Amino acid sequence: CTDTEDLKRDKRKGQVLGYPLSIFFIVVNEFCERFSYYGMRAVLVLYFKYFLKWDDDLATSIYHAFVALCYLTPILGAIVADSWLGKFKTIIYLSIVYAIGQIVMAVSAIHDITDTDRNGTPDNMVFHVALSMIGLFLIAVGTGGIKPCVSAFGGDQFDASQDKQRSTFFSVFYLCINAGSLLSTIITPILRAQDCGIHSSQKCYPLAFGVPAALMVVALVVFILGSGMYYKAEPQGNIMLDVCKCIGFAIKNRFKHRSKRYPKRQHWMDWAEGKYDKLLIAQIKMVLKVLFLYIPLPMFWTLFDQKGSRWTLQATTMDGNFGALVVQPDQMQTVNPILILTLVPLMDSVIYPLIKKCGLNFTPLKRMTVGMFLAAMAFVCAALVQIEIDKTLPTFPSGSESQLKLLNMGSNSLTVRLPGGPVELAAAQASENYFTFEEGEMEVSAGNLSAPRYFNLTREKRQTLLIPSDINKEWVLSEDITTKPEQGNNAVRFVNGMSTVVNVSTSEEDSVLIEPSFYSNYSQIKNGKTVFTIQDGVQSCEYTTEFGFGSSYTFLIQSSFTFGSDCGAAITVVEDIQPNSVHMALLIPQYFLITAGEVVFSVTGLEFSYSQAPSNMKAVLQAGWLFTVAIGNFIVLIVAEVAQIPEQWAEFVLFAALLVAVCVIFSIMAHFYTYIDPKEIEAQFQKKDDEDNKDFKDQHEKSEPGMVKRLSNERHAKETKL
């Protein structure tokens, strides 16, 4: 069998520098696929919030449900590849499913499909949600299904004499994963931040999803182009199925013989001895020992994967201006792959050797414990940052309250009497803050006003009372925004305090006609410098101002306004919602801690699992490892939807506390764990089998040579299959 496989490998076409030419197609395929996956995932939670208009909790829940599904389907992919189709066909078929899913996601984000009134907002959101869910399901099946196949398929391309080249391939393979992740999390947020549309403009989610879809198609085409060069191993059966059958039989047999009259077994898996080989049972015992240690691990992934959901939403309320560079909220995720590429070699070549020189026995399980603790500390940092953000957020009215601001459009100071007491307003100025009232109806009087005015305030709303120059004329009650502007934009409106009609426009916004003593609707303005053009049909002037992130302003064109080069001096700026003042740089410490935790925990965990697994069951432990990631994401989903913690910082603290508690439990479990050498244990069973075979032959060689030969052949066939 081995000779046949070597002959098949020899027929492969071409080698470059001692490497099979086929692996270059596999490496390019992996880079494009990872770009596709991480690029789509980088903008996903913002797509849920700002396009589908879901709240933070629902967006977080669906995001983590998708990630969990992506880590459950690898088990399905491994079974299909090993038992039926083989790795090559599995990669081809599931990549097609994957590409279709990415294309469906890109189509779901085109708002013009259902925007019949062309106002920039989809009119049939059910259609977009349905397409999105179909697309995400197909992507989860595709990316998860090929995950366990591609790297193993690449390893199959090398023969027994190419161990060094195979090792280099896996290093390059891992580098391509991080390179694809890094580039995609830089590029797709930039694409998302652009404005695009057929009839009206919105944030360009179709492009942000379309480019990953195109890369997935490229990945599929590149992989198919190398078809004639691949060594394609035939499916040999899936060890995971054998393990599950053996465990199931042991449980069934134990339940059947639960009476006291049956002797106890040293281990419950020993109840499978009547049907399964002792070596297989011993290997399963080793696997179960490691899987037991996996029980606390999902809590780490619960925290780790929130960098793509809660932390991205956290970044939307922060200032991303780094001088010459403006960082989008979803681009902060690039800190993770950058730090990984830095910390992995640093840990291996500097940190671990230093610890060893200090005489400390820093075992793999101790490293994993430290990694969990670092992740918990990252969430403590996230909570501290959130507390600072909360200090800058406005306090909006509750369900039983209303808020009111006063704006004096006149050229003289004014005293306004409210239910809470008098308020002094300077000429062409607004009250500094909003006043909060619980009464719906209120009486307002001012100066020499002939009679008090009565207004009905709307609960849960903010409103501004526009007081004209002639206070005996009509007073206007405007409705203000009661949420932070989305995606770091700035909500801007103008109030015309003059007696003539004016037009206000920008290079990106159409001109807005504003009647005397009235206000315009809000416009969404990006951060940076903006030039407003103000004109009255005959004259015009330009007013330039600088915007940050997430603010809201009312600009009063004063009654004394005159057109000219300094017309901005006659414009009053009223800040309704202050811009984001907490800088995104404060997120770097928590990203550093979570990435350091990932390097110490994840890389070490994979190494530990590999070293403690029997030679033929490493895939079983890999599946168990991926399953812990899926469970971790389900925990986030449950907390987000069930706990409903009102304060975000408190939720971060809760997760940190849970992980610290789990960290303590894991350290206790690790203390009692005994490291083993699977090869040594397997060798002992092999030696015992050899001795049994020798005794068997000695006893029966003379009497029944034909039977001995037949039984020996049957035993050899059974061992080969195992």
C-alpha cells in the first residue's frame, strides 16, 4: 500500500526547490480563502447594526451564532472527507457552497433592490435579513467544512523524504492565514466606509462583502487549476466514527451490566473489551483524559471572540483620529494579527527560554492558565475604557421624561421662565444643557411676552424651543436626535434666524431650503473639514468647520448675519451631543492582553493536544478543540440575550470574573493531570501483541499450519485496519 502511494506521488508534475509545485496552489488558495472569511467577518457586526438596524445585543448574538456554526461544521467536513469524498472533492464542493454564500451576502447588502422610494433605506427588510441568513449559513458550512481538509491535503503532497519541506510548508501556511486576516481587516473596513448606491448612497456594504466574495471565487479557481498536480489520497475511513462507536458500546454495555453481581472494571471504557481491541480502548482513554481538561476551555473563547463584536461596537463610540491616519472601528481588529506575528516568535525565542533559565517549570497547562488570566485582564481593561466612554455619553430621557433646550434667535438677551425657574439666555445663544421634565404640558413666559405660551413635550424625546427675535411671533418646537449618530458620523442642522429664506449645501449634500425662524433636517457629515455654502439666491458665502466623530450640532444663522468673507462670525454653534473624546488608542492595551493570552493559550493548547494524543487520534482532539470554540460563542449568545445587563462595563466585568473563576478550576485540574507519552503506551500494547502472536504460532505451528496461517492473516488484517 505504501509503495503504491509513493508511486502515485512520483507521478506528480514538477517540483520547485525541492517542493511539490502543487503546494503553491494550496498556499494561494488558503490566503484568498482567509482574506474572504476575515474580510466578511470584520464588518459583519456593523452590517447587522447599521444596515439591518438590529440593536447591539441581537447583532452580537447573531454574530456569535455564526462564528459558533463555523467551528461546528469542521467535524462534518472531516467525516465527509475521510469517509466518502476524499479531501480534494470535499474542498471543491464546499468551496462552491462557500463562494455562493459570499455572493448572496454581497447581494443582501444592496439597499437599492427594495428601496422603491429611493430614500436610501430598504423598504423590505425581511428580504435582506432572509438573504443574509442564507448567505451566512452557506459560508459557515463552506469555511468550516474545508477547514480540516486544506492543511491536511497540503501535507499529503509530501513524501516520507520531505519532512523538512513539509514543516516549512505548515509555517508558510500559518503565515498565509495571518497575512490574509491582516490585509482583509485593513481593506474591507475602508471599502465599507465608502458611499455607494444606484439611486441613493449608503455605506458600501455590497463592496465590503463583494471583494471577499471575489477572493473566494479566485481561491476556488486557483485550487482547481492545480488539479492535475495533486496527490489525491483515497478516503480511508474516519477514526472519529470508530471512536464514537466504541464509546457508545462501552456506555451501552455498562448500562446493561449495572447489577452488583457483575465485577467492576478499572475504567468504564473497559466495558468495550468484549468487542473492541485493547489498543483502541487504551487510545480512547488517553483522548478522554485530554477532553476532560477541555471542559473549562470554552470560557476563554467566550471572551476572545468578542473582539469582533462587543469591542468593535465599543470602538464606534471612540475617536479614531490618529493624525494623518483615521482608523475605522472595525479596523482596530488588525491589531490582533499584527501582534500575533510579533508575539509568536518573541515567545518562542525569548520569553520561554528566559523562564526556563530561571529554573521555572512552565508546563503547557501552566501556560494555558496564564493565557486565560491574561484574557480576563483584557476584559478588565475593556471595562475601564467603557467607564471612560460612558462619562462622555449624553443622558437621554427615560420613558417618563422629556428634555428641552432653549435657543434665543434674537439679538438681545432674554429671561425665560420655565417650571423649574428662570433661565438667562444671551443674544443668539442657547441654554448650555437640556432641561429634564416629567410633565407633558408646560407653561413658558419670557421678557415682555404678552401672554404665556403652552407646549406639549413628547416623552422620551429631546426638543429645542426656538425663540424668534420678536418674541410675540410664533415659537417653534423642534425635535432633536436622541441617539449617538451612527458609524462615527456627525448629525448637523441649521436654524435660520434671519427674515429671508436661505439655502445651505455642502459638496456631498444637496442644498436645503430653510424658512425664516425655522430649522432644517439633520444631515450626516463625516469627520474632518467640511465647507458649507450659504446663499439667499443672490449672495453666497462659505462657512468652514472641523468635525470629530459621533457629535450633533445646531448652527444658528444669526439675525445679524451678513454675506462676506467672515460670515462665519455670525453663526452660533450649539453642541447638542459632544463628539467622541475617548481615543481608540486606549483599546490597544486590551488587544495586547487578549492577543498575548491567545498566543500563550491557543498555540500551547494545540501543541499540548498534539503531544498527548495517540498517533491515529490527533484529528479527534482537533475536533474537540474546535468544539470548545463553538461552545464559547454560544455562551456569548446566551449572555447577550438572557442576561440583558444594562451597563456594558458591568458585562465586561462579569465575563472577566467568570474566566478568572474558570481559570482557578482549570489550574486545579491541571495540577492533578499526569503527562503521558502516547507512543510509549502504544509500543507496550504492540509488544504484548507481538508476544501473543509468537506464543500463538509456537503452540499451533506443528498441529494446524493451515489454520495458523489463515488466523494470522485475519489478525494482521484487523491490525492494519485499526
